[in-house]
Amino acid sequence: MAENITNRTVFSLLEVTKSVKNTLEQRYSSSYWVKVEMNKLNLYPQSGHCYPELVEKQDGRVIAQMKAIIWKDHYTRINNMFVKTIREPLKDGIKILLLARINFDPIHGLTLTVLDIDPSFTLGDIERERRETIVALQQEGIYSNNRALKFPLLPQRIAVISDETSKGYADFKNVIDTNSWNYKIFYMLFPSLLQGERSVPSIIEQLKRIKQVRQHFDAVAIIRGGGGDIGLSSYNQYALCREIALFPIPILTGIGHSTNETVAELVAYSNQITPTKLADFILQCFHNYAVPVQKAQERITEQSRRIIRDADKDLTTNQRILIQQSNNIVKTAKSNLSVIRQLMKKDVNAQLRTFAQVLGQQQAAIVSGTKQYLKSKQTGVESLERNLTNMSPEKVLRRGYSITLQNGKAITSADDIQVNDSIETVLFKGTLKSTVKTKSNE
């Protein structure tokens, strides 16, 4: 009760606080919806209660501030609803629409007791941030920069941004390391936080590190997995998305979710739903390169066989021509000898001298012509032999090509092979046995 001290009415502090409490309880007897920013959640794991710091900002300056409390049961229910609705838990730095009662305690002062929070309001704010980031990147003219980069034919050197303990990173490594085609792919981990308020600066820091040594890498893979769809709002933030869009080498994302794409995924060179799919994408690049090589191998094999067949045919033809011309020469010589014998009857001595001279000339001509003809044919045969030697399977294999067999029979078309068929690849040194996982008839 108020005292009278030297003609002044004096109230105790308790009386003042009780009066304030009564006034507030009478004036604010209901619960109210309040739009605020969660500056700090202040969750105490042991008790399960939260003691948030709520603020309102204008042009980045705090213009109102108030403490609140969320009891454990309310927090559990509200947080579960947030995770279900927006794929994000209650956390620092988000805008919320809360239902609260205004309470005043003589010791703890004025607080808001939070009864409920509408996740759809926060979802709308997250979507607004996503749209604003897209518009900002488009206005800067950098939205498609990373997608416009030239992707390497064989991405053999990958810089990986992930958490070493992440399930997604483990899945990625397993697919790359155990690929049945024995493709050699080098990857290097740049460890980073992948979700939460510190994930954005952590990822950006690693991107800047990679940029300094970008000549050693063909692409960057941002890998996140094992967390479901929760905690993806970081990948809509402007700072991170701008860094990805402007990055000088292609960025691949596999952040493990199936909902709407984040802005980071939209601006990256390629987005795969999961780390496993991302690893498959890289392996497919190697498949795309291998197919033309296999087709070239088939064409070389077929052309080698055709050259051998043609050379064998030409050799047989030349042999037949040589025999025929030799027979003609012998026949002509016999005819000349017959003429000589007839002439010898008339003038033996004169004719013998004359025909002896003619015969000598013809003999020399026959020998010379035969030698020249045989020499020209020998040159052709030697040229064919060199060509045949160079196109032999051993020489072809030595130059890096290979022959693919199935059941000992050479394969010339993907139509002859079915998925899961076993095939054998003959190299210059040794053979490889493989199982077909995919095929293309292009």
C-alpha cells in the first residue's frame, strides 16, 4: 500500500510491478498474432524450453525487441509442424507469425508466451527470398553464367564440397571407387558445413579455396545427403548462389532432395537429385566418350578384314595374269621357232643366222620384259604385305585399340548385345571381361 513520505505518495517496487501486471492482464486478456523476426531461438536441450529473442527491424536497424518463452510441449509440436511444412526447423534469423499471450512477471519482466507459430507465413518468406535471389541474379546478368561454361569431355578431377561424415559423400565415393568399368577419377574433399546458418559462409570459403587452384580441377561437386529435405533454405541465399553462378569452372550439385529446386541448383551447371545420381552423371560422361571409341574399333576391325580380303583377291588375280602372260610368251616363242624351221629348209645357213639374231633379240626381250614385269608385281606384293602387316590385329591392338568379343565372336553393333550380357575386350596385353549395364544404339 502506498506510503506518505514528506507529503509525497510513495509506492514500493512490488506495488508498481503488480499494478503493471494487473493493467496488462486487464488490457491484454486474449492471445494475439504477432509478426516478428526470431533473432535468437535460445533452445535449452536439457529442459526442452526455448527463450527466444524477438525483434523487428527497419532498414536493418532494430526498432522493437522483446523476450519470449516457448514451453517444451509447444516447442515440440511447433517444430515438428515446421519440419513437415517447410522442411526447416525453428531456427535463428527467420521471420515468423506467432500466437502469444502478453505476460508480466514482477521479477522477469514483460514476456510473450508463445502458444503457436504459423509455418505457412515463414514458408512464404522463404519463397520470397528464393524469388528475390533469382531476380537479383537475372538483373545482374549472371543467372546462366555457370551453365554456359564448356564441360570437359572427361571430368577426371573433381573438387568435392561436403562433410566427411555425410552419408551422401559416402554414397558418392562408393559409386566412383567401385565402378565396374575401372574408370580412373580423382576427387578431393574440401570439408564444409552443409546446412544451418553457418553453412553459407562455410561453402563460400571452400569455393574460394578451390578457385585459387582451379587449374587442377575439371569441376566442383557440392554434395549433401542423409538429411532429407530439411535445412535447404541456405541454398536460396543470394551470397552463395552468386558465388556459384560466377564460378569459373562447372559446378555440379547433389544435395539430396526431391522437392522444388533451390536457386543454387538452378544456377549450377548440372543438378542431380542425389549424390549417387551425381556420381552416375560423371560416369556417364566416360561412357559417352567410350562409345565412339568402340565404334571406331569396330570400323577398324571391319576395314582390316576388307583390306585383307581385297589384297588376297588381287594377289590371286596377279598370279593368274602372270601365268597367262608367261604361257603367251612361250607360245609365241614356239611359233617363231616353227617359222624358223620352215625358212631353214630354203636357206639354212642364211636363215639360221637371221633367225638366230631374231631369236637372241626375242630371248633378251623376253628375259627383260619378264624381269620388269616380275619386279613391278613384286613391288606391289611387298606394298600389300606392308599394309597387311600394319593392319594386322596385333598392330591395331598395339596402337591402343581393342576388340570386343562375345562367346569368341567379334561384336560390331550394340544391337548384338543385351544389358547384363558378359563381353570380353581383347587388348594388346591381356583381356578384360565386363558386364553391360547400359547401352546406346546411337
